Amino acid sequence: MNNRFQVPSILLGLFLRKLEVSDTKNLTETLPWRLPEFDAPPQFNTQGNQQLPPDAPRVRFTSKDGRLLLELAPAKLQLRMIPGKLEKGENNQMNLTLSDFEEAFKAFIPMATRVHSVFNEHYGLVANRAGVLTEFIGVLGQSANQRMQEEFFGGRYHFGERIHEMNISALAKTALEDGSERQINRWTRLNTMRSNDPAAAVPDGALQVQIDINTLPEDTYDFTAAEFEKFLNGVRSHIANKVDVLSNDNLFAKAGA
């Protein structure tokens, strides 16, 4: 994998057969000492008596620094992590330095497995599907729209020469490298990004890549703690070894170019 790709966020989605979250008072009192990273006051869905769909969040837990978000619904649990290091800059402003892929998953997998274990042991969670969406950003040093046309369309300007934005999505049916040959859907999504700085030398010089890996709807599992951790390590291995676009050095400007 090209180490110039960095990871702004990782999102875990657990699709649930069971989760006991009706007693929100007990949940909000006990969760902070079981998962002390979520140290900000919880937020509740305030839509009153309106009937909510089963996957709509009822309560959200966050960390005070905003880098962790946990959303709970009867049919779904979502965990979002912003990896990286927060450091004080000028005027005591906190600056985030993004992580590379290995650092990001080194932080994410233990956090995700702890969340799964806590909810499985104490709140009756039974997850039968799982998905992980990993976001990458690479600064290419040249026009991302131009590079995508050259690299993926053989330099042919099928869409004109002055492309402002380009998005490519591809779905593969494949298997994880976790020893189980678990079948998965893998979405690869590429989106060019533009700078907010009108004086930027290359206004579209960055590329976002999203790798969305999830188990198949027809293949349901009751994930144990060991199986869940194995799934996460399989996702890490698959992204590192099987997603060619993240190893494509041709996307980046050559030194001196």
C-alpha cells in the first residue's frame, strides 16, 4: 500500500438480531465506566412519540475530543473513529495529524472489539452482519481528475478535458483472508476532492478512496468475540493486500515532475 494514503476515519456497522437498549437510564449510567473513552454527555433522539425505524439511532455517545462516536439503535450499532494524534498548536488550538493505514487499524481493532464485547456481555447484543468502511485521502500533487482519466480511462477524455469532479464506484464479490473464506461485498469508491483555498496551485489535487467491506445479507452469523476480532483482522489484511488502487504509485506525481 502506498504510504501517502492517510486514514481520516473508520466506520464499523453491526447489523443486529438483538440489542437491549430500552432501559436508557441504565445504559447511560453504566456504559461510561465500561467504555470510559466515551466521556461526553450522551445525546438522545428527541422525536417524541414519532415511530422510528429500527435502524434510527436512539442514543449517541461521543468522546470529548470528538474522535469517537457510538450510535445505538435496536437493529444497528455504529462506531466511528477518527484515528491520528491531537496536538496543541498556536493559540491552544488542537490540530489533528492523520494516521497511516497500519496506525489507524492498530487503534481501531482493539476499540471495536471492546465495544462488541461490552455490548455482547452486558446489553444482550447479537450481531449477525458486520461492515467496515475505511476512508483514505491521498494528496496526489497534480490534478486528481486528470490522473483518474489518464490512469483508468487510458488518457481518453470521454467526459471532456475540464472535469470539475469525478466519482467511480465498483462492487466486487470476493472473500476475506481470515481463514474462513467468508464471502463479502467490497465497494471501492473514488472521489476527487477540491481545495477550499482559491489560490491553491492545484485546486483538485486530492483523491478520496472509500473501501466498504460488509458480509452478505444472505450469510448471517452470530459473531462471537473471537470471530468478530478475526473478521476485523481479515478486513485489515484484505485492504492491505487485495485493493490494488491503494498501491497504485502512478496516481501520484513523480518527484521533480
